[in-house]
Amino acid sequence: MGFQLIDRIAVEEEGEGPAIVCVHGLGGSGNTYTPLMPAMARHRVIRIDLPGSGRSQRAEGALSIERYVATLLDVCDRLKVARAHWVGHSMGTIVCQHIAALHPKRVASVALFGPLIAPPDAARNAMTARAAKAREGATGMQEITQALLQGAISADTRQRLPVAVAYVRESLMRQDGEAYARSCEALAGAQAAAVEQIEAPVLLVTGDEDGVAPPQAVRAMAERLHRAASKRVVVLPRCGHWTPIERPEECQRELREFLAAQARSF
């Protein structure tokens, strides 16, 4: 229990019960899920900082969705987690989709916040440009952060929830520029998982002002989940892309009910 490093990968573990693995997005860390911890009570919650992010910034080499998948499965093997509920945010939702499609026996359910199947071409180009900006160091990261504070969280969040704004700002500003750049390149190169193959129950939560995972795209994603045991789409009002941070109570409620439904089905 507690905190440990596994091959330079920061892993936090707490609680007992069925395992939940939390996978953060670009510019995030395991702390992205702190607001959702009450919803994951009576579970063994494993929060992993992806290579190049958070406290795993010292991980070396090129980053990719495939490397993230391999890292997460390796950590699960080390921790003797054969099957888990997977919770993802943003880029982490792509990672979770690949795991659910390729390793169905390891996936009890999938809860995705701000989900996307893969970035559109314009976003890939923007990610490559952002990587170059991040390599300018602290000045570049500050510019990136200011732009994202305007574009990635809702106007309502900016006005009413200064602590949420502060969290997103700190999460981004604390990223190492070079490591964040490699993370941007991982997202720029992300390929779609075979979502039609996902068999587990799926929860999809987005904000009505989420430009990365707009509601219409999330609903279209749900329509492709032909084999999912169940699926639910939730669109939160006056919410941007940092769903768990901007609307923690609503996200807690949806995740708690989703996990409870899985417990009843076993």
C-alpha cells in the first residue's frame, strides 16, 4: 500500500477490494483522480503516473500509447492484479480502450471521462506544435498552460471554481517540458483501438463545453460499442475537458453508481 516506484514509474495504491486502475491524461497525474476517490471506496485503487508525466518524468525514451499500455499491464502484473475496473481521463481513455479491446479478460469495466477514440488530424498537428513549444522550457509550459486554461475548462469553472483552475494550472506547470513534449508526441501518434471489440460495460462522461471530447463525438463513440455489455453516456452542463476536476460531485455520483451496478452483476 502507499507509494512506490516500479522501474521509474510512480504508483500509488490504497484501499481494499476489487481493483481499479486509474489512467490520467496529457498534463495530468494520479492526482487527477483525487476528487473521485470517495466514489471508489471499498476498492483497491491503483493510480499510476504514466511514463513522462507527474512523478514518472524520469522515464526515458520515446513515448507512445503502446508503451503506456505495456507499462500499465506490467505494473498490474507486478501488483498481481489480473482483472480490474479501468478509469481513464482524456489521453488515458485511449489507453484504456486499447487495453479493453486487446485484453478483455483483464477488464471488468471501463469508465472514461473526456473520452476520445483518437485525435483528429488538426489536433495531431496542434500536439506536434505544442511539443515544440514545451521544449522551450518553463516559458513554453507557461504559455501552454495559459492557453489551456482558456480552452480546456469552461467559463463557468473559471468564474466559480478558482481551486479547480489552480489545480489544472499546477498540474500542467509542474510537468517537465521535455517529458511533456514526448507525451504530446505520444498523443499526436495515437491510433484508434478496435472499440467495436470492447466487451466490458462502458461509462462515457463528457462536458457540454469539452472541445476535445464534444458530446456529439462521444455519442458517436458509444454507437460503435456494439459488443459492450452496457453503455451509458453522460453530458455534464457548463463543463469543459477536465471533467473530474471541474464537476467532481457529478463525476463521483456517476462513477459510484456505475461501479455499484458492476458489483451487482457479479
